[in-house]
Amino acid sequence: MELEDLPGVGEATADRLRDAGFKTVESIAVATPGELKDAAGMGESIATRVINAARESLQMGFMTGIEVLEKRKTLRKITTGSSTLDELLGGGIETQAITEFFGEFGSGKTQLCHQLTVNVQLPEDKGGLEKTAFYIDTENTFRPERIIQMSEALDLDPMKILDNIVVARAYNSDHQMLLAEKAEDIIKEKNIGLIVVDSLTSHFRSDYTGRGMLSERQQKLNRHMHGLQRLSDIYNLAVIVTNQVMTRPDFFFGDPTAPIGGHIVGHSSTFRIYLRKSKGGKRVARLIDSPSLPEGEAIFSVIKDGVRD
Ligand code: GTP
Ligand code: MG
């Protein structure tokens, strides 16, 4: 189905929408009327009608409880390398969901991302999916040398493991969104089981500065997250995003992890895990606001071999 198939969308409007990044009916279905208004210069009521038509054509929204249950039976989990962290997560990182690691610099977010690109390739009885990984690297911190160390520690062929990780550098927030939108072809071709976005927020922070741009930043991020959620649903894959927050040791009241610049991800992730550094190189992971798991903490470590208890 093409954009032109939607009622009220002619060729010229479709082109304007595509230019603004709305390339698929799905992207229209998860947009807000305000976004379409800006992108295609259409009136608010027409925008609403177009969005509703897109949603209807995709039959979004309705499933019986049994259908939801059946879909959840196909859900898989990837081990993190730490049994305590896996336990906190109810068995590992879930497919059909977005898991967000947030925490200060050096808290282990990137290390976990690296470890999971290796672990997703493990056979199912070892905690993997026997699938490959797609890594969107926004801070130039992907290190093949680390993947080699982690692979060797698991007796895996490092070159094979590296060959099964597709890495894309994202140069700004629009580029980052484009990479996620284009991921679909790679997902099918390479049998991707995990998408990593490390970091989700750094480009958005620097591309949209100042109060006046907050709502635009939030809208774009929402769209990005919806796009990732949709891929995880359709292809039964796991999505991991990272988000750096500053700890505020001087802060006695309220949330000590309040990120400077505000909570820009909000609650569009299914699982949110707050990471912090602890004594002796240990890391503490805390599960926040999970839909089905109890809140709790797990202690793990990052060593030369990778993520461990
Ligand atoms: P930012 O991206 O800056 O926000 O931090 P991050 O949360 O991504 O931190 P990252 O995952 O990069 O963690 C870096 C830390 O991991 C280092 O400070 C080390 O403590 C640990 N680490 C990384 N590589 C090694 C290694 O080869 N051996 C050991 N023992 N530790 C390592
Ligand atoms: Mg990092």
C-alpha cells in the first residue's frame, strides 16, 4: 500500500510527506495531526482523517486477548551474560519490546550493547536467538576489539561474530531516524534479531537545544521510538536504546537521576533499566516501571570477558 492510496492524499501531498520523512503508511499511522500539518501543509482536520485512514488500513488497534497471548508466546529472550541481571529482567532482554538502559557516563550502557550483539548470535539453548545484530552508533563508541574479546571468552569465532553485526554511524538525529526507517531491508536480508541505538538521545540533545525546540524534539523522538517499536513487533526482534543521564549527588529531594535537559525519552520504552556504578567496579541495575515485572535491583560487573555476575 502506497501513500497515494490513502483518501485525501494526492501525488503532490504524497511527495511532500515523503520528503518530510513519512515514507510509509505505517509512519502516517503513528504520526500526530500536528506533524502532518507541518510536513505537508495540510489542514488539521484533513491530517486527522488521513491518519485515521492509515490506521484503519493497517487494522491497528484491535486484537482479542487470545491473539495477544498467542503473539506473546512467540516472544524470545536474549541473555545479558549476567544471571542476576537476566533474573531481574525475567529471563533476559525481550523481543517485541524496547529496552532502555539509562545512566551516567561509564555506567556500562555501551558495554551491555556490545555484549548483546554477541549474545543474540548464540544458539537458543545458550540464551541467544541465533540471529544477527544491527548497531546504530551515534557516538563512535562501537569497538570491534571489544567484540573480539567477548567472542573469544565464549569460544565463538570472532570474525564470524563481527561479520554478523551491521554497524551504521549516525551523524545527526535525522540521519539516525533515517537509518532506523531503512532498517527493514537489512532486517529481512540479514535475519536481524537485535537493533541497538547507542545513544538514542545524544544527537537529539545537541540538534534541538533551547526551550523553543523541546516539543519538536519530543515529537521526533516519539516518532523514532514508534518506528523502532513497530520493527520489534513485526520482526519479533529486541530493541535496545541507551540514554545518558547525569547523577546529581547534590540533590537531596526528588529524583537524583534527573537528566539535565529533562527526561526526553519518557515512557515509550517497555523496559527501563537505570544503571549506576558501585564499589569495586561493580554495576547496579534497577528496573523501573515494568508492565509485568516487580521492581528490583541486580548487581553485575563488566570485565575483560564482558558482562558477568
Ligand atoms: P557513556 O556512553 O559515556 O554514557 O558511558 P557508558 O554507560 O556507555 O559506559 P561504557 O559501557 O562505555 O562503560 C565503560 C566502562 O566499562 C569502563 O569505565 C570500564 O569500567 C568498563 N570496561 C570497558 N572495557 C573494559 C575492559 O576491556 N575490561 C574491563 N575490565 N572493563 C572494561
Ligand atoms: Mg556509551
